[in-house]
Amino acid sequence: MNRFLIYFLFPLLSFSQSTFDNAQQYILEKDYIKAEQLLFSFVEEYPNNLKAIELLGDAFGYQEKWDQAIIEYKKIVEVNPKVANYHYKYGGALAMKALSISKIRALLIIGDVKVAFLKAAELDSTHIDTRWALVELYMQLPLIIGGSKSKSFIYANELEDLSKVDGYLSKGYIYEYDDEPELAEKYYKMAIKEGGSLNCFNTLTSLYESDNQPKKAILNIEETQVKHQRNALHYQLGKVCAEYNLQLEKGEYCLNVYLQNYSAKDGVPKAWANYRLAQIHKHKGNKTIALKHIDLAILELPNIQPFKIEKNKILNL
């Protein structure tokens, strides 16, 4: 290689890698605006860099700027139409836009969503996320515009061939969406037995909560805690106890443990644990203690409407 080109390109490559590293770090830190600004300037200067364009689309997507994400993903699909993940991301951005607009306007994009996901599935027979997207899409679409439980099962079966856990979870999802909770429970339990991940357990807990089965939800959360030992599960159990006025001593204990061991990685702010403790003490008739906890919740997050509603309920005891 010409020595001039060596000296010219090496700083460029170094700058490019530095840009990507910084942008990816911003995204990991959820500072999507900085990632967008950095990548937007870079793509303007290097409009043929597909990696940068894809990452810019990701930055837009994380901010739910679906129109801008669609534009960026469409660019990479058009330049390299043989990459399954490009079609998947393009279809995903279109699908999210469809969910954010009126049903009539959404009808105009659904066809493009299906085309993108089906193309991704065709290009990569092992692309799990695409098959999940197709399972959900065909279940959620009305029959009149192509919705089909049987088509959802086609992709659920393909998922099962690729990953038994994903196959069982997707079949559980189909049955849950179709209001068949017993069959959904069966497949979610199969997923737990096969994989046992936190996601598997949480999916079953969510089913029990949505199906108004708090006792089963509590038992499942306790089983989850035995296996995964997460502080967040203390909040989850306390929440169920508070919402359903059930096993209040256990719920109070778990919420206090959550607060004592709280860290940002637990996800749910301490205010919500205090809100749940306020609910528990309201159920017990402990007005003074309930007020103490609801005031702590409001102090931390003053604009949360359920907190204010709960305080009024407590004051009326």
C-alpha cells in the first residue's frame, strides 16, 4: 500500500473505532441523545458506513423516534438486502410506528412490516428474534388483514426447533393471547423446566397476575427467588401481596428487605416499595404508618398520580 495512504487511513480507522466505541458506550449508558448526535455527524461525513447508519437507527429506536429509525434502517436494507438483521430492524421500527398511530394509518404499513419480517426469516433460518416477531404479529393482527393463529404456530414450531425454551414460551404466549390460560401455564412451566431462566419464571408470574391468581403468583415468585436470588423479587412478591390484600405479613417483610438491600440495578425505585407498604398498612388499618410510607413515596416521586390517589384513600380511613 502507498505510504501516504497508510498514514491517511490509519487515523481515520482509529477515529471510526473511537466513534463507534463512544456511541455504543452512550447507548449502554442510555444516553441516546449523545449517541444520536455523535453518529449523526459521523454519518453525514461518511454516508456509506453501514455500521454507523445501523447504530444511528438504533439510537433513534431507543428514543422511540420511529420515523427517523425507519429512514436509517431502510438505507442499510437497500444497500445490502441480504442481511436478515437489517430487514428485522426495519420491520421492527415499522411495527412500532404502526402501534403509535391510528389503526387506519397503521393498515398502510402492516404489509411492509410483514414483508420485512418474512424476508428476514427467509434469509436466516436461525434468526430467533424474527420468528418471535412473526409469532406476535400474526396473533395481534385482525383476521381480516392477515392475522392467523395457525401461522403463529408455524413460527413457534420453528422456534422450538431452534430453542426449546423459546418454542415453549412462544406457544405459551399464543395461548395466553388467545385467552387459554391453562394451556399457557402448561407451556410456561415447560419453559421453566427446560431453561429455568429468570425470564421464564417472570413470564409465568405475569400470567398468574393477569389471570387473577395471586396465590399461584406468590408461590412462583418464591420458587424464582430460590433459584435466582434477586432483590427485585422481594418487591415483586410484596407488590402482589399489597395489590390483592393477601399474606400481608409476608409482603411487608419482603418490601422491607427490598428497601434495605436496594440498589439501582433492582430497577423499581424505592418510592414504589414505600407505596406498596402504604397499601399493606392501609389494609391493616395502620393509618399513621401508611401515611408515613406514602409520604416517602411522594417525596421521592412527587408527580406519580397513583401515589396521590392512595394518600387520599389513607386519609379517608
